[in-house]
Amino acid sequence: MNALHSLTLAEILEEHRRSRPRQVAAVSEGRSFTYPELADRATRLANALEDLGVGRGDRILWLAQNHHGVLEGLVAAGELGAMLCPANWRQTADELVFVIDDLAPAVVIWQDAEIGPAVRAARERAAHAGAHWIALDGPGGYEDLVAGGAPEPRPRERDADLPALVIYTAAFGGRPNGAMLSQTAIAWQDLALIDIQDLGA
């Protein structure tokens, strides 16, 4: 079996931390993050989400524009056995209501700038009311959540075959459907995530 088949996203990021400690992993919001910095943030986020009660099978809805938090959230979700759903931020309030109620997320990370009115309108009208809502921008939001997470990795059972990403596709039968992708599928779709030679494969 190819080594990549059994690796979770967190393990891939950990390998990059080891083999590329000074290389930039992501550039976002005018900031750059090395692989160790990104791995540390993903660990903190996973621990913070777990403290909120997020666990295996739970969904995290991302209602925001492109941001390094999507990478962090994807790794953290995989670490917890949960799933991240980065929804199309250009959707109307009606469309967002459907996504919220269909996904039934445990956590919603949302952006106030530019899309706040649609998100707030969808939140008021959605039937699903059980989520923790965390603002991406502004005080007391996403950055505070990450900073408040414990820095040390916690022992967890990892399974690369569990779904970690949900993407809503074009409508079938009159409404959108969420397609689930495992961590293995995500890794195989972008082999640039990892240098297989470093793993001895």
C-alpha cells in the first residue's frame, strides 16, 4: 500500500513541519505561515473545537471568504473525525438557510464584512439552532478561539478514511447535495501536499 493511503491531513502537515521547518506553507490576509506555525494553529483549533463539544461525525460550516482558517479548519476537522464545509459565500440568505438546516453544523464560522447581512438573515430564519457561531472578523472571534486552544496535541484515534470535507454540488432532484470527501481522497487530489520520497514510499 502506498504510504499516502494511510496518512491523515494532520500527519501530512506534521511531516512538512519536520522536513520543511522554515518553508512558507500559506499566505493569507497579508500574513505568511510556516509549516510549523500552521501545524501549531491547527492543533490549537482542534483542541478548542473539541472543548466546544465537536467530535466524530460533527460538521463545521465555514460561511466566509478565502482565508487560512479553511486550511486550519480542514486539518482540525480531520483530527477530530469531523467535517468542514466551506460554503459558497456568494449565496443568498435563502440558499444559506438551506445549507444550515441541511448540514446541521455543530459550529459555524462566519464573516461579518461584505456578507454579514445575508448570514445574519439566514441565522434568524434557519430551523437548526444548535450551533456555536464564531465570527471570523472582530474581537472575541476566530483568532481568539485559536489562541485559546491548548497547544499540545491530544491522543486521538486517527482514520484517514473518514470524511473530512463536505462540498455542496449542483442540484440533483431540485436541491443541492453535500458530497463528502475523505482525508485520503483530499490528499490524492493534490499530491503537491506531500513529497512522497520523504516518507520512503
